[in-house]
Amino acid sequence: MPSDVTVTSPGIVVDLSPDTGSPPATLGGFTMTAVPAPGAPGCTGITPPLPVDGGAIGISPWDGTSRCIGSGWASWSHGYSGDVYYTGGATSQVLTLPSGTKAVYFYVEPNPFSLQDFEAIAQPGGVSTGTFQVDGDGGARYVGFYATGSDTIQSITINGATDFAVGEFGWSGGGISPNSGYKLTLQSLKDDIAQWSWSHGCFDCSGCSCDINGDGEVTPMDALCAFQTYLGICPTECGPCEDICCDVTMDDDCTPQDALEIFKEYLGLPSVCSE
Ligand SMILES: [Ca+2]
Ligand SMILES: [Ca+2]
């Protein structure tokens, strides 16, 4: 077995010490935020890329199917019942991290109900966990990396002896508080909507604006507020739930799909927001 905490250079540190236990609130001194949303119920249906403050965590490959524990994936550990992302048969998966990533953790579990070997390698620098074993029978295991000094983590490659799933992410961008604002804006979108009229977050009430909080930019905050409205986390970061116009897909329901469409718009992907 490897030692629980391995200090490596340049400036990225491995921490496997929580093992199959619940994720600690901090990693390497960084306060971690659960992804996709703090305080979310077990199964959100949110799919990659997973929104974080200032960007998103990409997961590739995954099988494109929303899976949660007990619904598409049999077991995990320490009572977690949320979303997981299956490789779809592949034995390697790459996590792409947004710029400024200071710390990230996730859990991994093999598809077979047996002990399997894994290794996770962070870039830059090829910082490896070394080989560790994970039990597919309820033994999903914590894998954490954090950066020191001015270094950041760009990506993590997970190699398994078999196919596997990852899930239960936590992320930190360092000293940026979750609600301090976002660096990226969609200039083209702002131009597109510059001539539109406003009415309590709706554009002429023919569907809801993806700019949920009406600050003129579509950011992960807007997606979060749509998601919080769906979850009944009231008031949302953007105000009282009853004031949130959330149904951007215009299907008369506020669901994770609405939050996802907003997030896709933020990422510059095709979405109902830009139709
Ligand atoms: Ca906004
Ligand atoms: Ca909807």
C-alpha cells in the first residue's frame, strides 16, 4: 500500500488518506466545494462538464448516461447516493480542470465487484498516486490532489485495471470565494441581448432568460440559481425562489435541464439560450 500522503514536485501533492470515508471539508488547507452544487440532494442528474466557480470539470470518456447510486450504479461508499460518471467500458479517463484549480478530489470505483488496481496522474508534472486498490463492492475511494505555492492543477488521468466510474467531486480555485463573481463573460451573448427588454428576469415573458439574476451575463451563478429553484433551496443565490424565472427550455417545468442549458451557454456550447 502507498503512504496516505505523498509529497511530490513540482508543487502538486497527493492525498488518499480519507480512503472510503466521507470527504473532509478541506484538502491541503483549501476549503472544498462539492460539485455540482453544495447541499444538493443525492441524485441531481447533472452531467459533465460539471460546473464550478469560473469554469467546469470535464470528464472524458463517459458513457453519456446519468447514473446515481442505486440507479445505474450499484454501490459506492460512506452512504453517498449521488451522481457518478461511468467510463462506458474504457479503463482510462481524463478529468480536465478549469484554470486556477488549486485542489480537487473525487471518488473512484471499479465496475466489477472486486478489488482492482488504479493509478491517478496529475498534470503538470505527471504527479502519480502510485498504484492503489479499490473494491467494487461498496469501496469507492477518495483521490485528492492539491497544488502548493503558485502552482495549479490542469488535468488528471485515471488509469484502472478495469472500467470504472468517478463521482462525488470537490473543487477549490484557491482564495476565490464561491460567490465573488466570475472571470468569464459571453461578449457575443451580451451583444445579442442588448436590445431586448426586461421583465422580472423574463424576455417579454416568452420564456425565461438564461441570465437568471439579470446582471447582463450568463455565468455558473445563473445555472446554480436555476438548480436551487428546482431543488427548493430558497432563497436562491439570486433571490427568492418565487421570483426566479427558471424554465429556459419552455416546457413548463424547472428542472436540472434548465440549469444545464444555462451552463452550456456559459461554456459557449449550443443551448436553448442562444436559439
Ligand atoms: Ca447572470
Ligand atoms: Ca424547463
